[in-house]
Amino acid sequence: MTGVLLDNAPVAVLPGTAGRRHTGRARRLLGVLAPLALLGGWQGVSAGGLISTRLLPAPSTVLTSLQEFFVGERRRSFAGVVPYAGAGFEHLGASLTRCGVSWLLAVAVGITVGLLLGLSPLCRDLLDPALNALRAVPLFAWLPLVLIWFGIGEGAARALIFIGALWPVLVATADATARVPRAQVETARMLGTPRRAMWRAVYLPSALPEVLTGLRLSLTLAWTCVIVGELSGTTLGVGAMMNAARETGRTEQVVVGILVFATVGLTADLLLRGFSRRWVRWADR
């Protein structure tokens, strides 16, 4: 270990720290350069006429359509018609509300049921086979039944998002709780922790890293399920806009929807990852 002088105070520098910093910066730079290279290749393919613009519009066309989506002059929309120009924030707000409400409900149910499965062998024996069977059902297979139950519109969309978001957090919570070291449980009992408080004092904190990983997967799935939910007949939402664009052959609008989904999904994951690190910082020590 060597010492360097910073503001007249010696600071210890671990060997290899500078190298790790440079490596981290290089990786972040690659993370920026890769999308730029993809964008350049996309523009080259479009400019060279190597692929029909109907199948893959040029980036400039998509950018113009993106601008129209969010800040274009709002046109009158008729009942049952999905608006596009100037309706971007309205569509995005509708999708985020559906996703947020359904995801929070899925988290509450998933953590509760997951704790029951992890803490109670009786609950695990009773519920585990049925839950595993339901978890194997594809989301699209639920669509006809959900439409029968909730009808076309908001209820069906939220139900489908809830189903998609439920399983990652439920499975992560159940597995992590069941694997809590027995020594921790016995130590807590020796220290006088009441049995009814054991889940809060021992099981949940010990399982928290895996639970938070389940939350990240659940949030990603909830956001990807938005488009499935919005195929149920809604007229507001990014997925509804993309479906209407597909029906009218507006490929550039479909690509705009993909970019919006990608940007919001990445932002949400980064925020949840940063939040998670603050809660499980102790697990890395």
C-alpha cells in the first residue's frame, strides 16, 4: 500500500484501485459507444437502401415521429380512435399508472404469499404444486379468460400486468425465506425474539437481497406486460398506440413505442437498482 498527498493529508491508495477505475470508465464508455454504433449502422442501412423503409424507417424519420408524438400539435381524436400527435405524455402516463398500480399490488401479494410458503411447511405443501402449475401458464393464455372476467378495457389490462409481475417476487421471496440459515433463527430465539416477530426480525432481512432481485425482475416483467395488457382494447397507453400503428402500417410509430418502452424500462431498473444497493449494502461486506 502506498501513500499519496492530497490537501496536505496522506491518503492510502490500495494497489489496483486506479486500474479498476479505468476499467469501469472503459466499460461505461463501451456502454455508450455500442448504441451509437448500432444507430450508425441503422442509418447506413437506411441511406444505402439495403432494406425497405416500410420495414425499417430511417432514424431521422423515427426522430421526427418521436417529436410529433410528444410535442406535436394535438389533433382531435374520436371515440375509439387512438391519438398519436401530441398524445405522448398522455399515453405514457396511462401506461405508467397501469404498470405502477399493478406492480405494487403484485409485490404486496407476492411477498405475503412468499413468506407464507417459506415459513410454513404446511402452506408450502398445500399451495406449492398449484402455484407452480399456474406459473407455467403463458401470459397470452390468460388473455381470453381475463377478458371474460373484466371485459375490454382497464381492468383486463391491469389484471394481465399483475399476473406477469407476481411470479418473480413470489418465487424469490419463498426461496430466499426457506434458505435462511437455521443458526440465525436459533440465535434470535435465544435472544428472546417473539415467534410472531421472527419473520420481520430474521427472515425478511436475511432474504432481502434475493427479494430485491425478484423485485427488479418483477418490475421488468410488469413493464413488458404492459403492451400485452393494452392489447385488451384500451385506447390510451404506449402499447395501444403501437397496436394502432401496426394496424395502419406506421412502422416509424411502432419504433417510437419500442424506444419509449426501452428508455422507461432502463430508467426504472437503474432507479430500483440504486435503491436496492442502499438497502443491502451490508450484504457485500
